[in-house]
Amino acid sequence: MKGYVSKPLPKSCDLCGRTFDPTTAGFYDARLDGRWGDYCRECFSRHYGRLGVGFGQLYQLDKSCGLYVQTAGGSTTSNKPKPSIFDLEDL
Ligand SMILES: [Zn+2]
């Protein structure tokens, strides 16, 4: 998905250590207890994670490419995404 932040599934949750299943629907790249990491949904809610720039982002599986695409919490999810360097060819 062009213009969107995406990344592969992390190995495991940085807090509880649970291994992410390849079919995991999503994970959080967030700051919990002052530490940034990749967290499962349970840890994110148990530690009152917040979504937003500087707090946390939600990544969800895009089945078409197998990557996890940022769907919430980041600046790229606003209604009018800022053009990134990857979009310049379209200008
Ligand atoms: Zn966890």
C-alpha cells in the first residue's frame, strides 16, 4: 500500500514474550511503561496503551502483501496524508 507505513510481523511481544502467530491480525508498536516495543493487544490494553503520534500505532495484517500496515495512531492515518518522498512521482 503506497504511502502507508508497513512492516513485517515482529517475532514476539516485547512485554509478555508471547510469540506472534503468522495469522495474528495485528500488533501495537507503542510505548508502554516508558518503553517502546512491539506489543500484543492484551499487553497494550492491560497497560493502558494509547494510540497517537508519540504514544502508539496499530498495525494490521494486509493479506494482499503479508505485511502489517499502520492503520491507527500515526500521522499517516489522518484524512489528508502528507505526501512522502515515495509519492513524488505522482505530483
Ligand atoms: Zn504481550
